[in-house]
Amino acid sequence: MTDLAKAAPSVSVCRICEGAVHEFLDLGRQPLSDAFPQAGETAGEFFYRLAVGVCDGCTMVQLMEEVPRERMFHEDYPYYSSGSSVMREHFAQTARDLIRTELTGGDPFIVEIGCNDGIMLNTVRDAGIRHLGFEPSASVAKVAQDKGVRVRTEFFEESTAVAVRSTDGPADVIYSANTFCHIPYVASVLRGADALLGPDGVFVFEDPYLGDIVAKTSFDQIYDEHFFLFSATSVQAMARRFGFELVDVRRLPVHGGEVRYTLGRPGMREPTPAVAALLDAERAARLADPETLRGFAASVARVRDDLVSLLKEIKANGQKVVAYGATAKSATVANYCGIGPDLVAYVCDTTPAKQHRLTPGMHIPVKPANAFQESYPDYALLFAWNHSQEIMTKEQGFRESGGRWIHYVPDVHVT
């Protein structure tokens, strides 16, 4: 692998303000993070260069190359949000909060971008509130539809938003979780939000937070689906450019650290004190400063070297390592670090669509979760670190058997 400090930087055009985007991190040749091939079917894998840059105008951090959306979100998309009990409760509470604060009129209407298997809209449906989910991945959309959630299996953009406005009227809330950062064509989405929202409507979205990624060196939050890494500063600039105002922010503990942003129409709502507080914190941390981001890149390289060194040492001692969680994030780690079946025997995962397949790029076998408990390894590499508390509670037997967990966020350590 080319060392980050020696990688040749490149420049591209910002998807928000058309400013110059300067590369600060190159994670190398990467596969689609959620494409799990079967054995013998790896020859046709799609690869791209995963590199990240920062705009010198609006400070938006973004990928240098775009992966076509149809390659990522399609009939066989294997991620189901309802697989985690923590996330089920998170989205149920989110729905209850929106019902209490925003969906209070006579006939409220909420639209969700990327509703997945209906994990949030289930609660909205149960409350009898008009709703509509957009989910282009037909397999997960069908799960939501089978629960009685109303779903359109297409992408949310200006044209589809205008069509919904003509049939359903204005929306009080447009909501998106772990989806808006996936979308390079933000101009169309925000024009669609402008067309669909009522005068006092809000666009609420939550996504991984750049501040947490830098502070925790959680570089695996960077992969094909995460085109943007948002901060309050860059979101405020984006909102203003497309006729909105950032009126609220809320830090969230889920998925390793996220922020929930609320956009409204200018002058319709007073921004909360939390907005100014987070903007001030980002300025104090010099979050978008090139020096800060270069320091992050150097930390990423250290984590890579330390992790590979540890895995090789364990192998030399004749001990066994398996990984826990065939996450999208793990594709970045495995391929950037060159971790294959020679260092990690297999990955266990609860998602049936991933089981008995191979991980993207490095081709580590994926086994059902019960394989982990049937024969505990000496070490387990925690790919699903953002669900660590839930996993540790579930897998107490592993620790009791003498097994040890390998972590790489915020640095490489063993517990």
C-alpha cells in the first residue's frame, strides 16, 4: 500500500459549491462495501479508488470519486436496519419525537428518504399518521411494505418529490437517517425538499459526524456509500446555498457518533443555541483545517500498521482470529489493511444475505453468528464496533472462555 504521507494528492470540484476539493486521505483500491460475492464469482468485482478531500470554499468533506448509485442500492442490497435492537429503539424514539414535536396538525404527513425495512415508519404507521417512504432497494422495501408501510421503490430527487406533492400535498417533515450522506446529487434532493415541504416544514437528517470520525480515527466510516462526511459548518453552508437554514443540531451516540441536523425555511424558525455551540466547537477544533485532516490521515496509517502487526503476531503464535460483523465499514478496514483469510479465519454475521458468501475484495468467508459460539477463537476482531455494548452483552461466553476482543477505534488495543 502507498503510505498516506507519500500519496499524490488530487483536486476535484465540490458537489455543493463548485469550489476546489483537495485530497487529504487515500484508502486505496476498494470494492463495493455491501457486495458479498459467492465463492467462485469474484472475477467480476467492481473496484474504485477510495479517497477523501475537503472543499476550500464550503468545507464540505467528500469522496474524490463517485460510485454509481445503481451499483450500491439495488434488489440484492443486504443491509436491514431492524437487525439491531439498539437501532430499533433509536428509530422508534425518533418517530415518537417527531410525532410529538412536528406531526401535530390535523392531517400531518411525513416522507422518509431511504426508509429501508420500515424501522422508523413502523411507529408512524401505528400512530395512524400519513407517511411515505422512498427505498430504491426493492428487497428491503418489500419488508417494509409487507408490514403495511407505504413505500415507493425509487430514488428521492426533485422529479419524484414534485410528483408526491401533486398527489399527497405538502409534507410537514422529510426525514432521512444514514442516507443523505450517500447522495452526491444533493442539489436535486434539496430542490425536491423545497418543492415538497410546506411553509413551516423541516428536513431532518442524521448521518455520521466528521468531528467524531476525526476524534476517534474511525476511518472505516469512510466507504463508497458515505459520499459526504458532514459537519455543522459544512451543512450550514449547504443549507444556505439551497435556500434553507440550519435551525437545530443534536449529537447522537448511534453508529459511532452522528449528528441530527434540522433544516427549515429562512426566517420561519429561530436557530437553537445548540447550532451556535457546535459551530463554535468546530472552529475551536479547527475541524476543517487541512493540518487537522492531514493529522487524521497520519493517525489512520498508524492504526493500519498497528493492526496488521498485531494480527501477524497472533498468527505467528499459532492462535486463531475471527472477525465479528460483516459490516460495510469492515470492507474499508480489510482492503486498506490487506486483511484476508490468512489473518482472519472468517467473519460471523447475523444477516442471512451475507452468510456463506465472501467479504468484498479480501474474500474472507462469512459464517452465521452461531459459528462463533460453537467454537470460540482465541481473538475476535470487532468490525461492528459501533454495536459493541450490544455485542459484549450477547457474547459474554466468549470472554468467559478466555477469548479477547481486538479493537481498532480509536486505536489498536485488546480487551
